[in-house]
Amino acid sequence: MSDLKTYQMYIGDGFVDPAGGEWFESFDPYAGKPWARIPRGTAEDVERAVEAAHAAFTEGDWPKLNATQRGALLRKLGDLIAEHAEALAEIEVRDNGKLIAEMGGQLRYVPQWYYYFGGLADKIEGSVIPTDKAQVFNFTRHEPLGVVAAITPWNSPLLLASWKLAPALAAGNTVVLKPSEFTSASALEFVKLVEQAGFPPGVVNVVTGFGKDVGAPLVEHAKVAKVAFTGGELSGQKVYETAAKGLKKVSLELGGKSPNIVFDDANLDNAVKGAISGIFAATGQTCIAGSRLLVQESIHNEFVERLVAFAKTARMGNPMSLETQVGPVTTMPQYEKILGFMEIAKGEGAKVALGGGKASRPECGDGWFVEPTIFTGVHNEMRIAQEEVFGPVLSVIPFRDEEDAVRIGNGVLYGLAAGVWTQNMRRAITMSERLQAGTVWVNMYRAVSYTSPFGGYKRSGLGRENGQDAIYEYLQTKSVWINLAEEIPNPFVMG
């Protein structure tokens, strides 16, 4: 046990041991072995963190800062993240098994969220409203909510945390961050940079542990004003139900079963690359994975042949190597879930065109690897086409025409993203209008930006992250009325 790195939680003005005195192991998915000890938080730790955040919001130095000063702190934090991006990326690879090429790219990009929202902090303006009341001046102002509970998943820990932290802090709130129990280490390293940037004590707190021990009491806490959650649909539903009892504001970014639609006029070489990127990048462990590949019947066989040939070139192995293209699955439960879904698909009659089981290549060692998998003969009513697998498993579904593509594309409970591959401009615009998804990419896939709103339709969630829309998720509007008349009318005389 002594060779495992041991972490502490961050509450108020520094690092502390968990109140219960317990830690749990965090596993390296490539080695299949523990590498760190993470504090196992309890409701007592949540109480300490929320009280620290509430005190910082109401009576500390934080509310004394103006919006420009808050923005300057965020930009300084962005600089520090950029300076430590490679070290943070290596920790995330160790914790979640994703490729160093991807996590390095993510961590070098993360500072942009703090620069963007740091710049936006002092540009949130109210309005002067011309009312129907004589001699009255009416204006609005946007004010922070209070303590925000940010609950994040294991697939892109610091990127998705930043989607919440940057706008929440820019708006003037304080935050209690609860990272996934599978990938908590990078958040505990990151918060050192928050402290170094000069944020007042209690503005950002990190409490680690399991959902029932930490997540539930955090969502339930009376002094939490807003819950921002990214994760699975069932967990999101529980968060929503619990938060509703306290009438808290909620934003949810949940699952997806996104259609990646290839028409017969598409550039097929580009579409093949887009399909591969949509499902095998990040080992398929992204909410926006293009896990349903809809291919027009006239090109179906040719496209599948090209797709399989290209997918076979994927190099698996150590995620710390820049040569690796597909890494391990992040958690053992997820690894077992993916393998289970492969068997379900086979039982439903889907045909294995590639992969279809666990990877036993020498370069995979003892890690939790599954083969990049392509199923054909899939119809949209199969479980493999309806339920989120969250792994490198692609279902190929043929379609006849635009109407059929829209019917199949929209024929799931989710609506997070969609892709369209066509050279017909009319079709590109029409499909982007008709697909029920918060993001539609045309002749590209998986692009996100701090400048553009992101979120889901239907059971894929509520609210938006990124772009100017995001900061309003962390603000409330106040209307101020000022009477300019020299004399107040007699209240008993109506006129």
C-alpha cells in the first residue's frame, strides 16, 4: 500500500483527510492494478465543503471582487493549466486509460474555457426596460445563484469539469466539485492550481467518494442552489428528482445514441474517417459517440468494406504511447458491460463484421481492452441500436432515403448529437433542421468549442454548456423598479 500515491480532499482553505478516515483505490486501466488512494468522503465532508462554499459566497473576499477581477483570476488559472497541461494529462491517462495524444490535446485546450469565460465575466449586462408605467425606471441585473454542485464523469474529467467551473465562477458562484470515483486524482491535482491562482478560500472545493456517500448528500444539501451534472441517464434522473425536492436549478448532460448518417453522394473516404473517429476515438467512451452508423442502401456494402478495412489498421496498446490509437476501457464494470452488449447484439441477430469480443493481443497486457467492433445487419429496434453502450461498438443500419434516415435517426430516446455526410447543400440544411439533436455536424464529427453551446434534446439532458448560453445557466435575473414621481398616489383611490 505504501507505494500508492495518497490524496486528500480540498475543503475551504486547504487539503484535509476525509472525516471518516477511509480511502479507496483508483485503478490504472492499462495495468489493471491500483496506483493511487483516493479519500472516501461522507456526508460530513459534504457538509464541511458546502458550508465553506456558502461562507465564501456570502461573507468572504469573493463577493467583494468585481466581475473584472473575477475574470482576471480565471485567466490566471488558464495560464497555470497551460503550464501544467502535460503533467495533468499524464495523471488522467493513468486514471482513465485514454490516449495521451487525446488527453494531452484536451488539457492544452482546457485553458481556453477559462480565458473565454474570464473575458465574458464583465460583459454580462442587464437591460433598461421601457415599461407601461408612468414615471418609473425599470432595469434588470443578472446575479449569481450561490453554491453550485458540479458532478462530473470519468471519461474526460478536467475538460468536463471546466465546462461547469469556468462559467459558474465567471458568474460569481462558488463550487463544490465531486469528480467520478474512478477518476478523482486529476481534480485533486487541478485544485492546487486554483489555490495558486489566488482564488479566495472556499470558492472551489473538491470532495471525492461514491455517489451514495457524497453525491446524494451534495444534491440534497439545502445550501446548494444549483446542480450541474454530466453522466448516465439513470443517475441523471435521480439527480433531477432529488434536486426537484429542493427546487434547485439543474443542468444535465446525459447519454446519447447518436446517428452518423452517410448519403450516397458523400465523399466516402472522408465519411469513413468520420465514422471511425465518431466511435473508436476515446475507445467509444464519449456521450457524443456516433454509435449508430446509418448508411444509404445503394452504397452500404462498399462502405462497410472500406470501413472494416480502415478499422483493422487501429493500433492498440499502452495509452501513454503516442503510437497507440485505441486504449483500454476505463473501468472494470464498463468493460464487462461492453462485452455483455456484444453478446446481446449477437443474440439479436446482428452480424460481426469486425471484433466482437475482448482483446487478447500481446500489446494489451493485463488491461481492460475490447476489440474495436462493427456490427452489420442491425435494425433500429435492437437493444444494440437503442441503448448506450459507451464503448468501441458500432451498429451499421441501412436506410433508403432522407425520410427513412430522419425516421431512424430520431427513433431513439436520446438527442445529443448527429452527423450528416453529403455534398448536397439543400440536404445538409434540411437534415440539420429535422434531426432531433442538440448538435449536428455536417461532413465532420466530434467537434466542440468553448464558443459554441452544447447540450441535448429529449433524454440527453437539460440546459446548455459552452458559449454565451452557458453563463446564464449560473445566473438569475432580478428586476428593479424605481419610482421617479415626487408624490405617491393615494392607494385608496383607484384610477
